[in-house]
Amino acid sequence: MTFEEVKTILTANGGLPPGPITPDASLARAGVDSMALVVLSLQVEDRLGLEISEDELATAASVGDLAALIRRHAECPA
């Protein structure tokens, strides 16, 4: 999943404003809270068939890292 796909999910489905969501923004700075991570987790499952918990997503240091984490799961599903 690309950064742009993550950003689209967070803004279109998670209701976050797009401005602060940049690849290097921390989750807190981008406004990504636990509810946004739940939405992202559900969308990743719907779109990619991958189950990634919001707790694991919360370990990402930045929004760009969220996309990388999802890509890693897609490449090497557990």
C-alpha cells in the first residue's frame, strides 16, 4: 500500500484533514488517533485481505511508516 492510499483512507474514511498528513509526519502530528487506526485496519482487511491490528499500526513512527508496515505484511503475510 502506498502513502497516498493510506492518506486517502485516513481522510476519506477516517475523517482526518489532508493537510497535516505527510509521509514524515508522526501519527500524533497528523492527527491519527486510535479510531483512525481502527478505520485503517478495517480498510486494509477489506482491500487487501490482511489482518493488521490497530495496536501494531500504532507502532509506526510516521504516516509513511504506516504504508511501509502494510506493504511488509502484504509481501510476507503471517
